[in-house]
Amino acid sequence: MQADAPAQALLPAAHTTPDQQHAAALFVASQAHDADDCRALLAMLGLTPTPKRKRGRPRGNHGHGHPARYAQGCRCPECRAANADRCRGLQERRVADPEAADRAGHGNASTYQNYGCRCRPCTEANSAKSLAYKQAQRAKRASVPATTTVDCPINTVRGAAS
């Protein structure tokens, strides 16, 4: 009987359960001096260390015409159209749920634009934002000097003396 105990302890890793293999690997790792020693001991026992899993979800292999491909940076017409469809669907879902505007909060231009809320506070906030944008654009255009047709390089005749 004594001879059976050591023989049972030396069973190959194929005859053990994954839980037993994991427990053995943890014990070996706790007794090893360093990472190389741990790898050598695990190899002697026929146990291979489990590879580390990368963080996050695995990246999907989406072809062109998928919104995820657009999110990864592709700007081909198919991916742009797929992303536009996705955004359109999200917008329709937001507009279809009147309680979503309540959760987002009233009195914001974003609630007017994203949730289709037309209450007085949201309408006034959107009007104020639109007016501020128009004024900023006018000020921007006023600060840039307009070029005259005389200054335009297209109207310059080559070889003409000034």
C-alpha cells in the first residue's frame, strides 16, 4: 500500500482535474525561488502555466460596413454609412422615449437636439446656443480681411510689369 501513494502522486497531468492542476501550479509557484525556477518545476510536472488574458473584450474582426470598424478609424463610405445608421437608430430611440429627456435634464440645448424635447426651457436654451454660435461666426468672419479680386493670384497676369 505504501508503494501506491507515491505512484498516485506522480500521475501525469492528463489524469488530474483542472482544479487539481491549478492547485498544484499554485503550490509550485509558492515554493519556487523565481519565475525561471517556477517554469522549470511546472514543466517537470507536465503543467504549463496559463497564458495571461489581455485586458478588455477581444477585438472583433469586423469587415467594412460595420460601425465598429468606423470606431477603429476606417472612414470608407461603407463604414461611414454604417455609423450613420447606428447614430440614426440611437437618435430615434432617444426621441421615442419621452422619459429619457426627463432623465437628461431640461433647460439644455443638448436635450433639445438629442432627445427632441420642445419644452420652453429646452427651446430657449437651444435658441441661446444657436444665437451665440451665429454671433461667433459673424465675429470670426469680420476679423478675417476679405481679399479683393485685384489681390487674387488668379487675376495676376504673368510677365506683366507692375
